[in-house]
Amino acid sequence: MTGNKFIILGSSSGLPQAGRACSGYVLKTGENLSLIDCGGGVTSSFLRRGLNPLDVEQVFITHTHPDHVIDLPLFIQLLYLKGRTGPFDMYIPEEFVQPFWTFLTSVYLIEEKLGFKLNLVGYQDEFTFTGEFQLRAIGNKHLQSNGELIEQLGLPNKMQCHSVEIEVDGKKILYSSDIAAYEDVRPHLDGKDLVVLESTHVDLEEFIEHAQTVKVGRFIITHLGTDEEIAAIQAMAAKAGLDNLTTAVDGMEVEL
């Protein structure tokens, strides 16, 4: 056993739910933690798992929808109140760097007050992080439907959204984040030990059919809605004999 884990902090769809946090995940590598997305309720969910915020080395944000990023200022406040002193690296879509700095200042999370350095690293498609693990950002089309309105209003938004591939100690993980359609991640599934697929914008029949043809150790379906919708996903998988698929719950841990 390596001690490496992938932990689901939030499994809700973009519609907030009383019993689930929104999108947020932890990659545990030895004693170090990396936070991947930080939607509503993720900070509280993190603490409920008994995790230490001072063990978080960095955070990666896939895109700026509130259900993936809105708790990030609260997590920074938690670090401040817990007495962090070392720098904190935040890898966020390039389009978000300046607006986020402005927002942090406006809510009085002023870097000079915090007592630790915030490193905001803006990234684009094909960005690669290398450390105790490797992470690669894969651009997807989730935000592209906003293009016409953005052009009409002359907004600066670049519609940056990413899925991520992670490799740690020989294990390969794909986290889809939100996508526009299954085609965004379809070419990246084969050979993965773990696929965490956010289901809201996925044609589930197409996914179930394709999932039977690729070599994947385990599928976890997340970004979930009602109990009836979850039961339908489980029934489709059972009917297809897809026994390596489970639906997510907050706090689920996967050994890597």
C-alpha cells in the first residue's frame, strides 16, 4: 500500500443540496494533500474528514463556475486562521487570476495580512504540473456555449475549462470536471486506473456503452442530482454488467 488516496469531498451537481457539498476532491500523496476544485460546502466537508488544512500543498481549479470554486476564499481564510506560514500555490485558469486577486482584496483576504504568500499561477490547456505526482490539464468545451453572449457584451471571459489527467506512483487517474459532452473525455479514458466522471452533461447511455469497451480499473460517477437520478445510473450500469462503476458519496476514499 502506498498510502495514496483520492478523496471525494463533494459529489453534488451544480444545484446545491442539503446532504452533499459541491465539487471538491483531495489527492493524498503520502502525508501531503492537494485540493482539486473547491465548490460550495467543500471546506466543511474537508474538516469533517479529519484532514489537516496545513497539509495542503496546493490547489487546482478546473474552471470558475461557483460549484467548483466558490469555497476557495473560505479555504484561504481557514489557512489564515490555522496559522499557515509557508506559501500556498493556487493553479487557476489564466482568465481568473486578476479577478480573483481583486475579489480577495475586496473581502479583506489581503496577502500582507495573511502572513503567508499566495502564489496564483494562471494556466492554459496542456499545462503540466510535476511534483510528487504529475497533472496535465486537458481543455474541454464546457463553457463554450457562453461564446455568443460574451462576444455581444464584450466580456473578457476566455471560457477556460479543463479536465485533468493525474499520474501518481504508476496509477493513472482522469477527473473529467464539468464537460460539454461525453466526447470531451471519451478519448482519454482507456488505460486509466480511476475515472471520476461528472455526469451532469453526459449522455449516460453513450457512456455506459463505451465504458464496456475500454480498460478502466474503476469508474466513479459524481456531480449527482436526485436519488431517482442516481438510481437510474446504477440501474443502467447493472443492466450492462458494468460492475466497476459506483456512484459517489461525500467522503468516499479510493486507495491508489
